[in-house]
Amino acid sequence: MSAEPRSLSFRGVAKSFGDVPALRPLSLDVAPGEFVTLLGPSGSGKTTLLNIAAGFIVPDTGSLHIGDADVTALPPRKRDIGMVFQSYALFPHMTVFDNIAYGLRVRDVAAAETERQVRAALAMVQLDDYGHRRIQQLSGGQQQRVALARAMVIEPAVLLMDEPLGALDRQLRKQVQLEIRRLHREFGRTTLYVTHDQEEALVMSDRIGIMRNGRIEQIGPPQELYRRPANVFVAAFLGESNILRGKIVDCTVGTARLAATGLGTEIGGPCAPGLAVGMEAGAIFRPEAVGFAGPGEGGLPARVMEVVYLGELLAIRLALPSGQEVWRRCFPGTDDPVEGRDVHLSWRTEDVRIVPLDNQPMEEN
Amino acid sequence: MTTRTAIATNIAGSMILAFLVLPILAVVPASFNHASFIRLPPVTWSLRWYQAFLNDPEWWRALVASTRVALLATIISVTLGTAAALGLERVTARMRTALLAIVISPLIVPVIMTSIALYYVMRPLGLHGTTLGLALGHTLLAVPFVVVNVGISLRGVDPNCVRAAEGLGASPWRVFRTITLPLIVPGLAGGAAFAFVTSFDEVVVSIFLAGVQAKTLPVKLWETIRVEFTPVTAVASTILLVITLVLFVAVKAAARGLPHQDGSRVR
């Protein structure tokens, strides 16, 4: 594995199917060796973007660059890409060995060298003795590992993965997830990964791009997205969030205060850009940031509605006087709350984030 | 379903099948009859009419001509039909419906009309009465079977397999040769068997287009029966039947040995 990973750049790429815009003009740069995940609900355009990278879809406008080369007009076979599909897409009439060797044979690699590289690729995905097996004899997890080996053995400039874990059960998914992460750390291939599973995105990515309606709503490292979501959609899509809506009453550089609707109280905290006094906005705080205030410490009054035991964690559903719900997550302790008890909620100001309800006006849809 | 209705259904089904198949099978015992006329069941069993068939060079020539025409028609229709099926996968659904209707139309149009039309087209071209001419005529009737069979196989191929091969750097021709073609072999084999049998059994087009060079077995049968009702015709029919049967069993057996797209086997 020696060929250098290269960068992948979308520049003003857009695509419509008939009258339906699948992708609004967007730009995205994936650095050499970087692992970028496109995360979003179905129909958000993430797969379209991946297929444009692969060359299976030609964009209406914009251009695509791999390294320094403009590959917009090149067919998939000339792009030097490795693809991994949700359906594995292994060649059912070939053995594991022949599947992995396919790309090497296309490149006219000598038989002995092909043999050596396929063996190395099999070892890489820990399927050393499986070369002679037929695809039908493998489990789903093994098939996806073969697909990974097949895509990586050609040392592609860019690896493209389309929900590769979508067809696996939960247990296997975790396994293969860590496998992909290990392979990426080890070989540093530039990777564009598409999924609708936030856990996958968080575990593997250097950066995550949250997509909706053909746009990238926000892109950044996982912690950044989790801690500083750009809007309510991102906050709700990545991880669990408590969202209290209201009107901005005060807004300075970096912080804002909002009058929470129906609560008669103000919530302040760091804020996302693009807010102004009078705007509708949301105060976001994560369930793990919610605490119970001691007696006489103030806080937002609430009633414990439900206590859900999750094993290592407790999830507590609380009702505010306005009827809104707030979740708290904490480790089980000695003073576990009792359903029906009245409590006061508290949180640190820095754990709150005031964000716009949405990046885009909705009338475009 | 209760046991009684199940039994009744089975009996009814068996009777319908018997009604369909038995008249065809009747030629088999008839061909082993010793008498000089066709009668069932045979009074004395004998192979004398098989001997008569084998000793008559005209029957031989007809059998060889049939085989040649059928092989040629199979090759042409499998090539054209596969190309058509591949093309049909690439057009919109509406276009596909329309084009498929045209491809299948030779099966709907009365064969006698097709035959007359073919006669008028082939005569000025000098194809009338030749092996090639007859094979082309049969191709018209055989292509729909190939298109349909290969089409079904193609729809079973994961399109991502083709994409994966393209992504790995394979040219379109290489993708076809190494991925698509091996995966549609069951459909190809089925289509080829249908094409061969369609041509081998065909009589209407053949009567119009057959000359001396291309007098096929069914045409020879037809001519013979018009003149004399000899048990040799039962022999020829049995041979047609056996070849058809053997071919289909062989294709089914071959297809069962091939792994299919999803890892299951073709039934």
C-alpha cells in the first residue's frame, strides 16, 4: 500500500432529477487521507454526492477534482476510486481471491504480484485462509470485509463507501465499524463515507457533514458538531437534544439570551452565528448536561415523569410546567429520582447553545 | 384447504396434464408398431420403421437440415436477443414496454402472415430455399424467447456488481465479459434451448421458405403425411420429441449447477 492518497474536491456541484433538486450547488474539500462522513436522512442528497464522486452520476453544474486533476468528465474506471456498497456487490460467480484480484488483473499486474497483494489484502481484513471460498459461503460481515479488501487492494486515490454497514446486524456493525476505523488509521486512504447512522459517523470520521435537502447544513469534526451545532436540525440529528424554543432578547458576540416560550424564564448561553434580537431560536442542551439543583439553588421547576433504566445509564423524562419535555441522562446513583417527584433542573451556561431554528427559509421546498 | 378438496384439485390437475401430454406421447408406442399402418396400441412390437427411417437418405437429409437451420437460428437469435435485452435495460420503463411489444410481435401476428411476408422479402434476395434464409425466418420467431429469458436473468444481476467492476477500472467490454455474461448464463441457456426448439419444430415458415437445400424434418413429415400415412412419420415425430426433451432437461440440469446472483441456485 504505497500509492499516495489524494484530495477530493467538489466545486459548486449541483444536480436535479427532473424538477427535483437532489443537490443544490455545494462545495466540499476532503483532504488527502481524511475520513469524511456525509450524514443525513434519506433523500438528503448524500448518496447523490457520493455517486457524483464515483462518476455514476454526472453533475448538472460544477466540477469534481481528485488531486490536481479535473475528473468531472471521466468515467468511473478512469478515476482511480475504490467503492464499497451496502449490498456488498461482490461478484457471486468468483471466489474470494478472484474478487479481490479483479482490480489488479484489470491493471495487468503480474500473476505473482497479484497473488502477493491479494494475500496481503486478505490478511489486512483478517480473512487469511478464505481465498478459495465462494462468496455464498461467507457471512454478511465477512462479505463486507472482502468488499473492503477488493476496494483497497488497488490503492485507490479515494475510497467511496455507500452505507457499507447498512445490511449488517447491530453486533456485526460495531465490529466492521472498528475494522474500517483501524484500516483507515493504518493506511490513511482518503475516504468519503455515506450513512444515516450517527453512531457510525461519530466513531469513524475526521469530519462529519450533516446533509438535508441537498445541502450540507454543517460540516466539522464530531465534537464540534456535537458541542456547537449550527441549528436545531443538526442538534436534533446528531445525538439526543433538549430543545426549548423562544425569542432572542439579547444578542452580543458569541452569546445570546432567549425568552423561552411558555416558561416565563430566560435561557442564556453561547450562540451560533446569524442570530439577532427578535428572532425565533432554540436553546439546545444535551441530556447529560442536565442536573438537579439542590434546595434553595433555584433552577427550572419540573416533575419526574419516567425513569428508564438503560444499563450503564438512566434516562429520566421530565415535564416542565409548560408541558414541554426534557430528558436527563445520568449514571445510576444512590439518590435515583422517583417518578412523580418535583425537582429543579440546572445546567451550566456553557453547556447551552442558542441556535437558529433553521439555516434556510423553508419556502424553497 | 381440506384433504378432500386437495385430492379433487390434484385429480383435476392430473387429468388436464394428461389431456395435454398424452396425445403427444401416443406417437412413441406407434413408432414401435410392426404393422404398416399407424395403430394403437401396437399388436406386434418392432423396430422396422426405425430401420426404414435410418435407411432412407431423404429422412437423414431432413434431420441434418433441421439441425443446421436450428443451430444457425439459435446462434443468430441468441446474439441479437441478448443485445436487445441489454439495450432494453438501459431505456426508460415506457420505452421498454413499447420496444418489448415490437420484439414479441412475431409471436402474436399469425405465423402464416409472417410466412407470406418472409416469402416475398426473401425471394428477390435469393435467400428463399437456403439454410440461411430459413434460419433468419426462424430467428424472427425465436428472438422473443431469448429476449425474455435473458431479460429475466439480467434483472437478477445486482447493478452495483457492474458498478463495482467499473470502479475497479474495467472497460465496458471487460465488465460484460467477466461480470454480466457469466451471471446471465442461465438465461442464455434457457433462451438458446427455446430458440433451438422453436426452429427445430417450426413448420409453417419452413413450408414457405424451404427448398431442396433446406427441407427440414417437420417439412418432410408434412409432405410425407400428405402422401402416405406411414409409421415412419411416427418415428420422425418420436425423434423430434426426444431431441426436444433431452435439450430441455440438459439446460435445466446445467442451469441448476450455476450459482445465481443472491447465492441461491436457479431452480
